[in-house]
Amino acid sequence: MQRSPGNRDFGGNPEPPADEAAAKRLRKLARIGLGWCLIVFLRLIHLQVFSNSEYLMLAQHQQQKVMEAHARRGSILDRNDEALAVSTTLKSVVANPQHMPDLPLTAEVLARVLNLDRSELLDRLQAYASSGKGFMWVKHRISTEEAERVAMLKLSGVEFRDETVRTYPKGTLAAHILGGVDSEERGNGGIELGLQEELEGIPGSVRVMKDVTNRGYESIVESKPQPGKDITLTIDERIQYVAERELRKAMGTCRCKTGSVVVMNPHNGDILAMTSYPTFDPNEPPSGRDGMAARLNLAIAAPFEPGSVFKVVTLSAALETTRLQPESPINCMGGVMSLYGRVIHDSHAGLGVIPMREVLAHSSNVGAIQIGMQVGVKNLYEYITRFGFGKRVGIPLPSESPGQVFEPRKWGKTSIGSVPMGHELTVTTLQLAQACSVVANNGFLVKPRIVLRRQRAGEPVEVEPESPAVQVISALNAAKMRSMMHGVVLPGGTGTRARIPGYTVAGKTGSAQIYDFQAKTYTHKYNASFMGMAPMSDPRIVVAVTMNGSPDWGGTVAAPVFREVAAVALRILDVPKDPIDDVQIAKGSPAETAGGDDNDAASAPPAPVPEGAAADAEAPAPAVSARLQMASFPGEGPRVPNLLGKTMRDVLNETAPAGIAVDARGSGLAWAQDPPPGAPLRPGEHVVVEFRR
């Protein structure tokens, strides 16, 4: 039966025409296609517009590699351009395990040539190969011979990289000034740390283009590295060598724990030498607590009570603020004084009314306190700070201590009895040298400097300016102080062992007892010191010496170090000799009786230096020692007998018949005597004998 166009299906609904259904399907497919195209279009917009930089960076990372070009670290030189610290370029071996056809064979050959463990090297190569890594350090900074042997092997996947190593060609010389560097060549002490930013330079960059096998086929230098600045120090390596040698020798003979020496030019502040003991080799990494302790620059980082060396500041303040003059009478009260219930002694009893210059020469504690009381707390504090104490000097070395100086409001009732003789405050050896330079430089303070100039390759030299001179005391009073300090080294003074043949010396001894904070008492160990200048008429150098934990006084252990260092330094600097005042020496000025520090013994005339000392100014070289001639005094008394090892009774029985006066200290057997056996005694001079059990 034929169906009419209006036929319906069995459900009663009319069937759509076939072409209409096809059109619907086409429209549906068109919408799907259009939607898909829209999604793709939006994705392309996202990739090209919003994620362009991200994928560009990813492509660059896959196709390019930016490597840092190492900048040469600046060298450190002494004032005469002698190299103290330099960076040397060495070869390092690197490997790409992805390009090694035979890992076991490569590991065996490299291990043999580079003296490495074969199993360990093979394990590393296999680990890098399995992880897909293409760069591995094999050995850093190899020798020239090792580099030549590796190059001859022509191993696939083995290359070289340039690395630098910091070396110190002079070994331990100036170690505390230079400091050192870590494994990444960053400063970890001394100038290396203090001037790290200037020394390290600015790294450059190189862009390496890579192919699909990760091999570099082209490199483009994007920025050249700028080398670090070369730093020229004020140090003279010859004087530095002598200072280190003499300090080391003294430490071995005086049984001290630590010590330091500073040599300065008082007119421009140049530090010519600075050394501490114990020392270290900056070429070697520190090991253990002792190794780290040896790296501490004691000349700037270890403040101590200065003791009688500080009396120079007290007397300078007196000349400036009172009517006291070098010849003004000072009552030393027989060497004993009571201040608010505190009894203060001189080391040598018997000093009565003496000129102020002899207070310094004999280092009378009582005399210094009497002078300090006339100066007054306010004025004394002002001049202590004027001389530079209580604040950092400011040289570019880390860990510098300012010392400690209390403001007057924190002083106790008896502080005026302590501060004038160098107690209740702490100073550094560098600060002592700076203060002594004020007297040497006609009353002007010039801050110490340790950097002379800087220069980056291809750029102008940067000269370190001298600090402006600040007047602390008048030129006239500075001259008076030099004269009084000269009396310290003349017969009868506490620093006779500092005398240098051919040069006039002015200086001051110090011997501050070390306080035991656990036992809450002073020990029988001293911070023995000496600061001085030469020649007195026109000082060219200042030397400050500190010996910590010494059983002896400053005039005994520190003054000889000054003598040896200063004598050679004067010759190195070609300083003309000045005439010696033989008349003054012959008269035994400043006095007949020997005075003492807070614990300074009056030193005997300096013993002759052993024969064979060469007067060679070109240090480092064989030891240069000044042969000191023992002065002959008119009216010499008997020679001092050898009293060592005897009981006090035996000492007195031996000396009394000869008319020799003995200043006995302690109990037990005679352990030390001053003057030494065989030395001539002048009329009225005492022999100091120390007894120990």
C-alpha cells in the first residue's frame, strides 16, 4: 500500500524528511568543529601572547646555557709591591658521562692519572649517566703535570675547566693582616674579609648555544669579567719579617702565652708591621679550636689593662691642664699611699719628693696617682679619649675592639687611684702605638692606616688618603714628654734594655698584673709592654710591644723586642743616626735609685747581643741584632754576684758584706735577679731578687 507524504510512524509522529536530518547533523558537526577551532585559536593566543616568555625561556634553556665567567681576585701587595696574596689559575677536570662509551675503562684510567679511588669514581660516573646528567666535576685544581697527562689521553667526554686558587707565597708572613679565603675564594678573615667586595671583582657571563645532543657549538661573551682590585698595604715585608721573628723568639724565652707588635710611622699613620703570636699559615685551612684561636689578630682584637705604659697619657694631661712641669716636685710618699682604705705600693720603696720626670722614669704608682689627682677626673677622661682610647681606630680589619674606657659617672671612689697608672680600662696594642705617635708627632694624632692604594686593571690608581691630623697636646708639651720618656731608657729608668746604639730612644714600660676573675685576685702574671719611638729628636718610627701572661716585667721582656725591631727598621728606612748624649748617660740621669712600675723592675743596663749579628737591612735575611755596649759609669760599685738558686738568708749573707742593697720579693729560692750576675752596680743601686717556692 503506498504511503502518502503525510504518513506518520507507528507512534503517530510524522517522520522528518531525510535531507533535514542530514542538515542537522552537519550543523552539529559544524558547531563542534567551530568550537574546536575556537579552543585551538584561544590556546594559540595563550601560548603566543600570555605564555610566550615562559616557553621562550624553556626553549632557551634547552638550546642555550649561560655560564658565569670567573673574575680574577685582586692581589694583596706590600708597600714595595711584593706579593703577599695572589690568585693562580689552575686546570680542573670535568666529565660528561653521556659521551663516554666505556665508563669502567674511563674511570680506571682517570683514577690512575689523578690519584683517585677507582671504585668511587666509577660509582659517580654511573650515577650521573643513569640520571641523564651531562656535567660532573672529577677533580678540582690539578697540577700542571696531571693536566698534561690527562690531555694526552684524549678521553671522550673529559674536558678541562679553569679555576683559581688563592696562595700566600710568603707563608705565615703577615698572616693576621691578610686573613684567608674559603673553598669558594671568599674572604674569611683579615684584609681578605674586610675588603671582600673590592677584591672579588665582578663576574662576567658567556652564552653557549647547544645542539640536540647537548653539545656546545657556539659561545657568545655577553659581559666580560672585571677583575678585583689589587690592594697595596702600608706594610713593609722586611720590617714585618723582623717583627714576627723577634716576637717569636721572645715568646720562646719569656714563657708568655700570647703577644703582639705594631710598628708605625707616626707622621702619616702608616702601619709598617703588625704581628700576633701564635700565628698560622693562611695556605692551610684552620683545624680545631687552637687553629681558630691562632687566627685572632691580638694587636686589635684582644684588649688588656695597659698598666704603667699608660702613665704617658696621665703626664701629658698634667702638662696640658695643670701648672706641673717636668721638674715640678712630686711627693711619692716613700712608695706607699692609702686611698679610701686602699693601700697602693710602688714596686720600689723609698721614693720621696722627686721631679715629675723621675716619676715617669722610675714608674712610681704613687707619683702617678698624685699627678692624676691634680689633673682631675674630668680632664683625665677627656685626654684619655683625645689620645684615641675607648674607640676603634677604624682600619679595614674585622674584629677590632674599641677597648673599654668608663665615663666619669661610672668611676668609683678609688678609680682616680687606678686609672692614672693604667688600670680600670683596657686598650689594644694598636691603640698604644697610636697614642705613642701623638707624642712622636708633635702632639698631633693621625689615625693609623693599613691600605696604601687600590687599583683595578686598566683603571687609575686610588690612593688612600691620610686622615687629617688632630692636635691632642701642644708641640711644646709633646717635646717635654719625649724628653721625659727618654729618661725611662737611661740608667736608673725602667726601660734601659730598649736602648739602641747610635739612636736616642724615648719610651715607657708597662707591667699590669693579670686579674683572675674566678679567684677574684691578681695573679703573678703580667701584661708586659713597651711603647717607644726613635730617634727621639725626630721620631721616624713608633713600636708598641705587648707580651701577655709574662712572669717578668715590661722592661725585661718587652723592651728588648722593641730594641731589636726598631734597630732593624731604622736601618731599613735609612734613618740617619743621631748623636748619643754621652754626658747624660754618664751622669746616670735621671737618678741614682732604681724605680719600678706598678710591677716594673728597674732594668739593668742592656746585656750585649750575641756575636755574629749582621747589620743587614735587607730582611728577610739572617737575623739582624744590635750589639749594645754596656755603659761604663764613673764610680762603679761592685759587680753583682750570682744569687740564683740561693735562699734568702744565703743571699743576704753574701751581699751584706759587699755593701749591696737587696730588694727581696717573695719567698723560697732566688728565681730571678736584676741586674744580672756580673753587671756593675752604681752607688745607691739596689739588686732586685725574686724568690719562688
